[in-house]
Amino acid sequence: MRLSPAPLRLSRSPALLALALPLAAALAFSDETLDKVPKSEGYCSRILRAQGTRREGYTEFSLRVEGDPDFYKPGISYRVTLSAAPPSYFRGFTLIALKENREGDKEEDHAGTFQIIDEEETQFMSNCPVAVTESTPRRRTRIQVFWIAPPAGTGCVILKASIVQKRIIYFQDEGSLTKKLCEQDSMFDGVTDKPILDCCACGTAKYRLTFYGNWSEKTHPKDYPRRANHWSAIIGGSHSKNYVLWEYGGYASEGVKQVAELGSPVKMEEEIRQQSDEVLTVIKAKAQWPAWQPLNVRAAPSAEFSVDRTRHLMSFLTMMGPSPDWNVGLSAEDLCTKECGWVQKVVQDLIPWDAGTDSGVTYEEKIRPLTSLDHPQSPFYDPEGGSITQVARVVIERIARKGEQCNIVPDNVDDIVADLAPEEKDEDDTPETCIYSNWSPWSACSSSTCDKGKRMRQRMLKAQLDLSVPCPDTQDFQPCMGPGCSDEDGSTCTMSEWITWSPCSISCGMGMRSRERYVKQFPEDGSVCTLPTEETEKCTVNEECSPSSCLMTEWGEWDDCSATCGMGMKKRHRMVKMSPADGSACKAETSQAEKCMMPECHTIPCLLSPWSEWSDCSVTCGKGMRTRQRMLKSLAELGDCNEELEQVEKCMLPECPIDCELTEWSQWSECNKSCGKGHMIRTRMIQMEPQFGGAPCPETVQRKKCRIRKCLRNPSIQKLRWREARESRRNEQLREESGGEQFPGCRMRPWTAWSECTKLCGGGIQERYMTVKKRFKSSQFTSCKDKKEIRACNVHPC
């Protein structure tokens, strides 16, 4: 049925109202209210202008948005809950989201989009598709939907709800059924939805990332894991906007999944290195065991990386352990400024996010930030819905810049000096057969005055390819003077250190490279400083160039050992910078592996997954057992783990049905006639009455016909028949007096009352008796004797 744009009139009949609620968005508007709405306006505006009962300050119903109740993050999904406080309930509702100060009569007035969670509970309104209403009108105390926040720049948003309880509508423009959310600062919590602009900075910049874990029992006391709490090894990279390591609302890659579930960075690094054209530096730092220690006990994990104009973003992540698949990190943090410079410092507090790989009803769940309203069992749960206390802080500081800079707003002199890289030696006479590491930075000068002193730098000999060719020393010394002094003869210029050499101008063969320095202090007499600020020299890259040769990067740092204890393996990698010109495959190796030894395995704690949900009870009724399990995440070969992996507990379901129980049938009685046609009977007694819906008791008395002999036709026989008829009538009277029981030939007393139960619980016995009052001499039956009945009682468990 399609509703016409004309104002809708709802009947006041309760039966018709129930039918009309789903079509009219569960709003029992009065005739007068709807007649006032102009026909040109849309149905959505009628919802907002409908007049119902308004109770200011009434908190029986509430509208709650998960996470921070004051701000929203563009593009992020939020769980919206509409609930009634017990014992209240509601039958219908309407939920809508509007931009602030908008009337709702235009499509652009609405903000964000709703997503249905349970189609049996909620649906979009047919006449106002941006609003959500109930699927069927019935009693309910709670509904939930997802609301996807609008894009950046939308401003504040008003979420409004109306409640239908019986035929009464509740609105609250300023109360608990209205929620105002304003757009959050894009720098908060590392949200990745902000638009990424092209970078206009020049040269390159070098940064140091320092990770401070604040996750401790003091800051997060609820269910804090005292054993095995840690941060996994940090993994990330500096990259272009064409590559995404992870982002809110996206799906976790296999590398992210292994970090999130196992704390292993190996697959993530492999994925990063496969994007060699989009990645400048792989960021790696060691794991942190335990998750928090004072800085005077252990230095915070750190790593250095570089950025340039195309690869000016940085992302990283690290796992909270032990946890299902929770992590912290930054995604696409832009280090390029709008003024074409490089950010000097970033300080970011971090909250955990869910990788979506170890929960949910489908194999793929989107990455989302954890909130304080996720689940009552969550260690971060807060019934008031406040923000989660930050679990870590990351500090990113610029430590060097290289190449020509083009800042619109230049840095001050101190920043420039602090950024300059250490000086390189002018001439390198190292034989090609000696493979060294890079030179370390120069040490401080041994002289703190203007007297002559020395400074030193070191490098490490990695390989000597030809033992007949000696390798130079691994230490280098240089004369120097204290701060503020110049060792340049006759010069009053104070110069900065040389910036490191630029890359070679060509990728194969002979080329040129350059380096620069700056004037720190000009001569006091105003003369021109004549010292050079730039140097160039020849450089050779892969002298034996051929069409089939390829250009490789330097080897990266060694990975962490694959084992956390005992013997393991570690790897290092390098990437192909330039493939062979003839199109052939590059034959140079891109990875190396070697053995590594870690501490003894007995020092490594068990890494366990969280407990699973309890299994179903082992029985369908009565007492049974149920179990739950957890898995060992650490490798079995790392040592024995004595923690239990399965738990068993008792469970109780409703009592099982107990069928009626009876004794065996008694023997057939004698025939009730001495001649002619008669009948015999047999009986059985109830031992257990039916309980809890068990099968009812069947018959307890059966009879069948009998015939002894033909009766003789003579007076004496006739008298005998009269006597038997008289006795039969007397027995019938006795049966009526004794409760209808059939005992020929005797008069019985009534049944006694049931005796007290022999047990208070667990199944006892009750008895009652019927005794013979008088036997008739003429009786030929032997069944005239005392009777006894037994039944079960108090069969409920103790």
C-alpha cells in the first residue's frame, strides 16, 4: 500500500490504530495536527511537526549513542540504542537525524545514514526513507540501529526519537530522547577519514617514533590480565596515499590479522615491502613485556623513519596482548604541512580498536574503535557511555631534514640546526672488498673550550670478501673545538654540520651526488662568509651495469627472532629498486635468514585466548554438565603450559517429565456367580503419580466374563438364586458405602486417610488401608480381605 501525499487521518479505534502504526511510523497524530501541515511539505517534516504529549525532564525513555556522547567522527558507524527503563515499555517509535537548525522538509536537511541491525525489530519508513521505525507494533523495551556519521564539514547533528506507548506519543526536544553530536577534531584518536591533500614540501625529513604504553592495572583495573600483558612488536611504514595499511571502516588484511590475533609482524612487513613503490621506510620496534614499566626502568620502544613529498603519510599498529584482536596505532598520519613544510612534532593519545577478525557472525567484520558501550563484559565497559581511557601515547618528533626546503613559513634557526644530519667524511677510501655499516654520528668534542680537541665516530665491519686486501680501521678521529669556537683558520663564520649525501643522480653507472650545510653565525664585522655551503662528488652505482642487472636497496634490519624462547630464526629483507632493463626477472636475493637464540623457554609465560562461550547443557531436562574452552596461543615447543584449557560446571534445566508408575496386575478373582453367566475382576495400584507433564495413569481395574455351569431349574435352586440376588444387592450397597470398590461377599470399611510422606524430598511413600467390616457366611469368594494402597510423594529434588 502506498500512502498519498495528502494528510493521513488515523482512527482512534485501538484495533485500527494497531494496523495503522507501521504505515504511519508509529505516530498516533491527531486529526487537527495533520490538517495544519501544508500539503506541499514532505512526510518527514510532518513527523517532526507532529504534536504529542511532551514531558519535560521525563527520563522513562532514553536515546543513547555509543562512545563519546558529545562528538562524532565523520564516516564512523555508531550503535544507537532506544530503551525504556523497567517496568516501562513502548510499542512504536521513530528515529531521525537532522543537521542543526534544519526543519527536515528537504533532503539535504538530514545527516548521516541509518543501518538496520534486526529486520524483525526495525525498518525504514516507506514515506520517509531516512527515518527508522518499528517493523511490527508490539511491546518492547529496547531497539538498536547503526548510524553512519556524515562526511567532514557537516557540523552538529541532532538525533531525535519519538515513542508510542499505547496511544500516547512522547517527544523531548531537550531531554533524553534528543541527542546532539558535533563533529570531532580530525586529529583526535587517529581517525583516518580526514581528506589527504597533496604534499608540497621539498626534500625529505627524518622522524623518530616513540611509543609509551599506559595500559596498566592502575589505569584499567577491570579484568586486567596480570600475566602475559604486553604490546607486540610495532610494525608500520611511511607511505603514499595510494597505499592503506589499515583504516577504520575497512577490512583487515592477512598481515593485520596476524598482528591482531598472534602479535606477529612478519606477514604485515611482507605486505608493506611488496608495495615498494608506495613505501619509503618500514617502521619496526621491539615488543614491550610487560605492557607498562616506569621509564627509569626501561626505555620506551622507538624507531626512526623518513618521509618525502609523495610518501608523506605514516601508519603503524601494535597488538594489546592478551586480547581477542585488539590493537592501537595510527593510520595515514600526514606529516606534511599546508605551508609546504614538515610537521615538527605529533603527540597522539591512543584507544584500542577491534580488527574484526575474531568476532561477529560473518568471516569479515570491519575495523572499528572499541567503545565503552560495546558489552557489559568488556574491560572498557561504562554504562554511562563515556570515552575510553587512553591506553597508549605515541610521540613523533622530527630529528632531521635533507635537501632544499621550501617552507612558506620557515622554521627558526634553532630548529634548522637541530634538524641537520651528521657530517659525512669527504673521501671514502674503503676497498670494495670490505663491507661496512654506516658511520655512527660524531661524538661530542673532547674539549669544551676553544682549545683543540678530538671527536670520534665508528662503524662495523660486516664482511671481508678478499682476505688479501686489508680493511681500514673501524674508528675515525677528527680535530675539533668546543661549542661556539671555529677551527677554520682566519674565518669567523660558524657553520652547521654537513647534511648527509643526496642519492646518486643515476641508478646504474657513474653519476653525481651533493650535500649542503648552513651558516649558523655570520661574521660580526658584516663581511661575507666565504666558506662553501655545498659540495658535489662523483658516485658509482652498480658499476657492471648490464641489461639483465637490477638495482637493490640496502638490507633492512634483522627481524625479531621467530621464537620467544630457545632456538629460532630471524630474517632481513631488501627490495628491488630497479628491475632489469631487458624485462628478465631479478636474480638477486631479497631475503636472508639466520639462526637466533632466545632465553630459556621456561621463562616465557603462557599466551591464552579468552574463554569461549559455555556449551549447551548435556541434557535436555534436569541436571547436566556444560563446558567451555580456550586455546594456547604460544607455541607448544616453547615450554609446558599448566593453565587449564577446559572448564566444566553443572547446569540445571526444567525437571524431566515423570510418567505414571503402576504395580503388576493382580490375579483374576473368582467368578461372582456359582452358576450361569458372571464376571471376574483384577486390579493394580498406582506406585508413582505423574509429575511435570508425564504420561497419565491408565485404568487400574479390568473385568471379563465367566460361566461356571448351567443353573438347575427346581425350587431349591430358585431359592438359591433369590438368596444370591439379595446378597448381590447388599454387596452393591456396600460398594457405594466403601467408595465404589467391588468386593463380593463382604462389607468393607471406607479407605483411611493417606499417611504422612516418609520423606520431605527426593521421593517418599504414603499408604492407606481398607479393612473388612463383616463377612457373609453364604459367601463363596475368597477375595474378601483387607486392602492396602501405596503411592509416591515429595518427588522433587532435595
